[in-house]
Amino acid sequence: MSAWQLDQVRQALDVFARGIEHWQFRTDEQGRRRPAFRVRAQPSREAVVCAEGIPGSGVSHPESAMPAARGESPGRTAGEGSVVGGLDWRVRLTAVTRLRRYSIRTEQTYGEWIERFVRFHGNADPRALGEAEVREFLEYLAVARSVSASTQNQAFSALLFLYSAVLERPLGDLRDVLRARRGGRLPVVLSREEVHRVLSVMEGTLGLIARVLYGTGMRLMEGLRLRVKDVDFERGLITIRGGKGDQDRVVMLPSALRDGLTRHLERVRILWESDRAGGLPGVWMPDALDRKYPEAGKEWAWMWVFPGKRLSVDPRSGVERRHHAHETAVQRAVKAAARMARIPKPLGCHTLRHSFATHLLERGTDLRSVQELLGHRSVETTQIYTHVMSRPGVGVLSPLDDGTPLREEPPPYRVSEPREKPRREAGHEERPYEILEDGGP
């Protein structure tokens, strides 16, 4: 759904909400819970209007909006009974995150942290908890679990969102108090020779994905979400749609990948034709385009560049369709390649992105261009790669490399024999200083 359509929905709901007296969940004949609205009508009678809910909004089927907590039955969830204006906090969380157009990863991560927070306090109602309980949970993470500063801040952001946006009970002045201070960390970067060693042992589709990540500087999920229409062979460009922060950008298409991508897309087209012949649903479409253009998901232009081997269930709509390849397969392949290449560094998919940026700077590419290719909002984020270059700064030389002749080997140490101390006459007293006699010399 686009921004102007979302604004129209807000206006319509605002007008509709003026006549709502009460709303609750009711169970239909199939045993599914649906929101029921009680609307003011004529004084002689009342009408109950049951809303079907938008498919995939998380409102029509609240029990399927979030998986059940670990160790609990699917029909019973942690914190059950906690409602906000007639809504369970889970349903409210789904509605608010999607209204603000947060990614599904953020929605899932926030839900998992809130579940852990509720279970930590004995499945208590979140409305009955407050600043003290939030502080206690974060102290448990930092002291007992020894989590990193970024993990602690992620948990606090989820709880801050719960109370400020979902429960509409801001936590007060805890924003600055409970934020963990993150230390300055330098990214792990591979040399060019190490990158070639890793890529040389990766074959097939996973090897192609790794080459795309290093050759373009994409994030892992940006590479896996590429569509056929995003690869422009004529102009030598790749368009990244909906990257971090829902931003689009354009990167280069390396010449070394043209032939490999062409052959790969020929195999993907065979899979696409098989899906069409089998009558499978089209691929997932963003921003409700599947409702505006119902057949667009079946077109070749929208097919994934790196589709998955098996069908999977869409977590929002529940439709079984072909999605893109799973990220864990690529992550495991990169780590296995690092072991085979005997790279003694903590290597992951994001390391290829770090290496891409660092190698561009080492070749003399200006910082602004690297920032655009990486999709950083601030150039300060890109500047961190200047600290891991092989020649940081303006090529400052070490004093050992300034041309001063030095000995090849240090001179050998010579151990001299101890000398005998001169004998002192009897009655002679050693003093640390000279004593002048009266009368002068």
C-alpha cells in the first residue's frame, strides 16, 4: 500500500471511529476470531458490524500473528489477556509495526524480545509492569547473560516501542539511562588475495551469490531479494529496491559476473516456466501490488534472481509460494569456504561488504562515491573503513620504512667479566658525597 493510500485509510478510520462505542473479538462458525465493532445507530436498535480485516494485516487472525512462545501450547501465549483497547498486545504490535511500515524482521525481533520480557516476569500483564521491571530485565541481560551492548540496546528499543507505541504508556526518562554505551569496533576486512581464496572454493549458485555480494557491496538480504527486472545488462547496473531504511540505490554490475548471471538466469527461467505450468501462485509482491495487479507476481520480470529450491509459506498472507533463497544457506557456505581457505579471521557474508568498501578506498575511490554505493545515510559511517585500509590516511609511512639504513641484525651482546673492587684502607668510611675540611684547600 502506498503512502497516499495509507493516508486515505487513516482518514476513513478516523471518521468511522467517531461512531464506535465498543469493539471486541468474536468467534465465527469456523472457530476463527474476528474483530466485531459495535456502532452507534438509531436509539431503537443497535447494529453489530463484523469486519473481516485486511488479509495479512494480522488483525483477522490474531492467534497466527506471532508464533507461540517456546514451551507453550499454540493456543496459549505468554501474557495472554493483556489487552489494549480490546486488543491483545500481540495484535496491537502487529498493527502498529505495519502501520509504521517497519520490516517484517523488525516486527519479529520486537515480538521475540517482548515475549522474553513477559516470560521473565512470570507471564505477567505488560500493563502491570513498568520502569522497575524493564530495568530489572535489562540488568539480567547485561549481568547474568553478558549480552553485548548492541543486543541490550535492541531489547530496550523493543520494550520502549511496546510501552510508547503499543501500550501508549511511555517509560519516562529511561531512554538515556538504560542505553548501553557501544565501544568503537573496527570491521573485519580481508585482503584481495584472501577474498580470491574464499571465492575460489565456492561453486554453483552459492558461489555466485558470494561474488555478487563482494562485487557490488550489497548486504546479504539485498542480494537475495533481487528481481530479474533489477539487473540491467545493457547499462551494467543493478538496482537495489527497498534496502535498509526502505531506500533504493544503484550499484555497478561487475563485468566478471555478466556471463555467470546470464547462464544462471537461463536456469531460473526454466524453474519459472515450471511454476507457471504447475499453476503455483506468483511471487510475493511489495506494497499490495498483488491486489492492484493480481497477475504481476507471475511475470518473469518479478521473478527472484536467486529463488529457493522449495516452496515456503508466506508469514503474512499464509500463501504457499516460491520465495527467494534462504540466507542461512549462504552464511554456512561462506563460513565453510573460509575454513577450507584457512582464513584465520571471523568471516561472514558482511565481511565481503566490508572488504568491498575498503578495497575501493585503497584504489583511490572518493569517500562520497563509496557512501552512495553502500547506501549509508551519513559519511561518518563510511569513514570507519579508512581505519582498516592497508595504507590508512594519506599513506603515512612507518619510521622503519623511511629509508634510513639500519643494521640487518643487532650486534651480539658481550658479557664482560666482573672486575674486583679496590681494597679500602682500615678506618676508611665510604660516603655518598665529598666532605670539605675547614680551612679550604
